[in-house]
Amino acid sequence: MKTLYIIDDKEYLEPCGNDTVQRYDTMKFTVALQGLLNREEPKLFILWQDADTFWLDYLSSPGKLLYGYEHIKIRSFDELLRVFSDEIRSRGLVAWDYNVPATANVATTICGADGLLPVRGDGSPGSVMCKVIEATGAEVKLDLRGMFTGAGIIPGTRRPSSGSAKCDAYLWALEKYLYKTDPTLLFYTLDGISWADDRPYYPDLGNAFVYNHDYAIARRAFVFDVSSYDDELPCDDPSQPLGTDYATMKEILIRQYERSGGQKMITVCGFNPWQRKYTDYGGRGKHGGVEAEWRFTEVISAYNCVKDADAYCYCGLANASLCRHYKLKERYKNRNPQPTAEYDQNKTYILFYVGDYDASAWTYRFVPQWYRDKNLGKNPLMWCFNPNLSDRIPHVFDFIYENYTQNDYFQAGDSGAGYNNPRLLYPPRIHSDLPSGAEAYVEHNKRYFDKFDMHIIGFVINGVHPIDEAQMADIARFADVGVGHNSYGRPTEIVNGTVFMPHTADICSPGTKVEDAVKSALLHIDRCDKGKKFHIFRTILTSPTMHDEIYAGLRQARPDANFELVDPYTFFKYAKLAVSRRLTY
């Protein structure tokens, strides 16, 4: 019988009390070890949030990945060190430098590449580093403390310093470790920076990406965190020469692009850490959160990258190093549209873009919640689960296709099989000036769309760049039914048989009241061309019950509009008919 070790996060961290550094360092070490242990097969599972319990039960059910495993609980960090003492001692440690927080990410890269376990370089009694050494006899085989100063020559290379200790650490890692990492994967996650300006402080392990790194380590990802702006100094390194972060990001991206020869799309797991850096949040920059999101997306898209976009509030994702072993079917059959009446030009048709599920962390967390919702299946909903997430959380896709109702339709979310800015795939490419990446993007999407029987992109986001004919022609090669997009004000168009329609509005996110969502929808309907009969409304992390209440509110507020909520196939079929007949749409 195979053994699965299980850690209950709350019990496991209880001895740390309110010492946030102990909690951070304990779990960071544990998650790193988890990534190594789970690399070849499932061995360690962490119960951190409610969704973890749900997925452990599902994965342990008959026929699933963990069926038949014996569960053994590890109750404390001391017990973990005893159980895996030989493993830890044989691997050894890499000590990162708190004075250069970027070295925490560098240490994670090293862990994935060479197997050294990362610890904060803190030799004080009771520190995690001291506990590990005392309990296991492990040695610090690589010490990053004091290595990077932002001056002279970058250690172990012939490269002059960039003028930034932070960026030197990443440039050093590029030279020493990039060739050992996965050429199709990058991790963009918050480094070891404190959440207080005057002391080490880590109040939120989930939104510090601590739990996410097991997957980065199991997959041997290169891990980094630099600003995508060159017009302001980053708050975490204000003494660097202007634009050094941005130049470092571009070097990381071009080096990874060159490894693929421009023929493959590269996944970047993570999101710009606006909660702590690079935005005007907390007065730490001059750019807004959405603006920073779009800028980062622009830059990575220029190098053939897509995001698995773990964004703040729900950044944390545990156990992906284990879940990745779940075996998916060769192909899946999507939901078929329910029989409907003929197109009626006297009705106003509504389609809900049910998002945002362009992030493994968000999808893993919320799929179980919505499955339990009493109104799941009452109305046709277009769930936009980006299919590339199946690389990291494959079991979730098996679950939704098996268990959600026939009134739930699964299509792709932000820009298809990964959130990117498709405009930046086409020359002239801002930020890179590389050849077109369109063919790599099309082939990347085809693979996932075929596997999951998808025919629609719910939302193509081009940031500040409008959608154009070249993009639409390429997107129609894999999204052959319909596409929603953010080029607001553009008319509905049919390109190679695919309907392209701008969203009407975003109307709902966590905390929005039903009446406010209804008012927002009606306000934006009134701003559209008079008589427009098709509306795509975007909702974010919104339950089936909330969708039902919004729909009911719309019908009650405007009975004369004759609103009808339909499935996505029917919606785009009717829209195509309206365009072909030159009716209002």
C-alpha cells in the first residue's frame, strides 16, 4: 500500500504562535520539500484551505489518483524533520539573504534545479535554519548571503553589476540555472520581501505565494519578481538605475523564448504583486492595479507567454505538485445546447461570461463552492475555465466535466488557453520586436480546445490595443463559434464563420449586491446603440444563485425588454443570424 503524508496547516503551524517569520519560514521549507517529494509521485498533501479537504476526498475516491493510499498525519515541523531526515540531510540547504529578498525566489529556482532546500539565512537560536540543521545534520551547501551588492562584477560571472542587488541575483541565476529549468514554464511570484517596512512580517502566507512553490519546484521553474515598468523606480529597490527591473524582466523572457526557438507558448504562473509592489496601492507607485496588470501582460505576450494568473486575494494554491499527476482522458465531450425556440428578434438575449477562471488558484478554490450551490444548473451558464490550467490542476477539469450539470457550458476565459494580449503577438511587437508569435499561439490553443471540446473564447483582452482583422482570423481557427472581447464600441463582426462581439459590461464581483449588478447592467444597456439585442455581461467569482437573482432582477426591472438568458452556442448562433439579416444586434 502506498503512503500519503498529510499536514493540517492549522495544527502544524500552531507552535509558531503569532511569530509570522517562523510561520513563513516553516511553511516555505515544508512546501519546498513537498515539491521535491511529489516530483515523481504523490507523497505529501497539505490541508490549508477548505478546498484542499474537498479535493483530497475527491482524489481519494475509487478510481482516482489517491485511491487506496494509506494516510499518515504529520502533526508538527519537528515530526516532518524526523520523518524526512535522511532526505533533507542528503540534499542540503541553500540559505537566502533577507537583505536581498529576491534571493528567496532564486533559492526556489535552485531548489527545483539542484534539490537544495531553501532556508532564510538566519543563524539565531530557534530559527528554521537552525532547527533543520540541528534535527537533520543538513549542511548549507550554498549561501547567498552577502553575494549580491549591486556593484562590481556579478559573482561567478564576467557580467558587470546591473547596479541593483535585486536584479543581479536574477541575472546570476539566469547564468547558473536557467539551462536546468523547464523551457516552457516561468514563475512570477512575490519574493521574500516583508509586508512591513521596518521589520520582517508575513501576515498572509497565501497571498505571499508560499504554498504555490511546490509546483514551481516539481516542474523546475525559473522564479522571479521584477517590475515591468521603466518609467519609475520600484518601491523595493529605489536606488537602482531607472529601468533596471524592466531590462531584467526582458532578459529573462528573451532567454526563455530563445530556448523554444519561438515555436512554443511559455506559461507564466503568477501575477503582478500589486498588493505589495509596482502599483499605486499603498502609495508604492504611480500606476493603477489594472494598468499594471495590462502592462505586465503586454510585456510577457511580446515573448510568446501566457499567464496562469494567480492574482491577489486568492493567490494561494497548495498541492499542485501532487495534483499534476492526475491522468486526464484523451478527450472530453462538452455540454450540448438544450433545445430552444427559434431566434426571436423581439427578445433581448443575454450571455453571462462566468469568470475569472484564468488562474489555477482561483479555479481550484471556487469550483467546489459553486458545485454545492443549490441553483447550479437552473440557468445556462458559460463557465470560462482556461483550459491550460489543466496542466496544473487536471483533476478539477475531470471533476467539472463529470459532475456539473448539462446546463453548464465550459469554454475558455481570458484570451484562450492562457491569459495574454494577442495584439502583442503580431509585428511590430512592442517590448520585443520579435517575429510573429501567432502560429505558436494558434497551435497552443488548438491542442487544448480539441481536448476539451471548446469552441468559444469568452473574453479576449487586448489591454489598450483594439482587436483587429489579423487577430480575429487567427482566433477563428480554433474558436469557431464565438468570441467576446474588450474592444468596446466595436460592432459585432463575423470572421471566417466566428462571431466576434464586445462585452457590454462587467457587472458583478465579490461583494457586489444583486440590485447594484442589475442597475449596472441596465445602465450599460441604455448606453448601447438603441435596440441592441445581444449583451455579454462579465461576472467575477459569482455564484449560480447570484446569476439567477441578477437575471430575475433584469426581467422584473424591464419586462418590456423580453430578456432571455441562453447558452453560449445559442447566443452566438442567434447573433450570427441577426448580423446576416442586418437586424439589430
